[in-house]
Amino acid sequence: MRVNVLGNGDHNFLFERGTKGKLLVCNMPPFEIPRSEVHATCMVDFKMMLALQEGRIKLDMYDWVLGTRPRKWMEIQPNFYLKYSQNIRGFWQRVPEYAGNATNFNCGHMAVDYACGHMKATEVHMYGFDNIFDMTLLSATDLLLESDRSINNTHRITDNWRPIWPAMFKEYSHVQFYLYHSHDKVKIKLPENAQVIVKSKKG
């Protein structure tokens, strides 16, 4: 089974609506996608839960897959859970040992892990995962939620995020991973079951 995971990096535009397979998005998708085309949105952060509670972001058009911190948030905020329980497709609280902790395990990591571990994907196609290729943390979500994108913080987070990918690809060695970007200068060591697809634009 093919699962497409749409990250929020600048190269998310390489994903074309109508591509075969189930689609997972991360937080708020970077462009409008109808509910009928989205299997679920994956969320891992307290700040996303707060933004939803305050009404700064609306995601009730999608089903949700939630990580460890959103689960904890809903235990603390039972009224929030009752309001949105119909949106929750499920919780995915697994944080692999090689991630270190839940803070290092971003929604992109969680979405790919969920695709492999829960949805039993045989191939995962990853779009908009720019940090694997470039020194950037820019995300479409930054337009909605303020984040620290200073040089020092970018280096710190990158050092936490990047090593997770080779370990995850190795863990799911039976899955074929395809990473879409405008160049192939990947900043991690890819195992045999992961490859880069270079595209410059749709089509």
C-alpha cells in the first residue's frame, strides 16, 4: 500500500493532488485539500492544541492522529476532548528510542512512523521534508504559529531531527521510501530502501 506524507517545507508543492495512495498531512496542510482526499492530519505539539482550543486554527474538517503530548493535553482539558472526539481517528504515542524523547519527534516523523507502523505501508512517499536536504526549518505552519527559526535554533533542532530518519528507514527496512525534492544533495545517509526523486515542479 502506498502512503503519501505531505510535510510543510517549501517543497510541498511537489505533491500533486490526485496522486494515488492514502494521504497524511502534518498539522495544517500547506494548501487547501478537501477532507475526502486526506486520510488524517498528524499532530504532536501542545501549541497546536492550544491554537485549536483558542480558535486560531481550525482543523475539524479532517480526522486527527495525535501523539503523546496531544493525548496528555486532552487528559488535562476534558472539555476539549469531548468537543473534538469525533475528529480523532486515533492516538499514535510511540516514540522510538532512537528519537531520544517526544520533543525531538516532530509531526513529520510521527506521520511517517504511523504510515509504516499502523497503516502497514509498503511504500511511503515524502513531500516537503526540506530539512533532510537543506539547512532550513521553514514551515507553512510558521504562518499560523510563531516559531523560533534563528540560526542557532535551526542548527540545534536539525541536529535532533536528522539522525532520526536513517534509524527509522532502517527499522522499517521492508518499506520503500521516496523523498521528493529539487536536488539530490541529501544531508543524511540513506539506506538501500530510501531514494530521492528529483523534481523541479509539478508534472
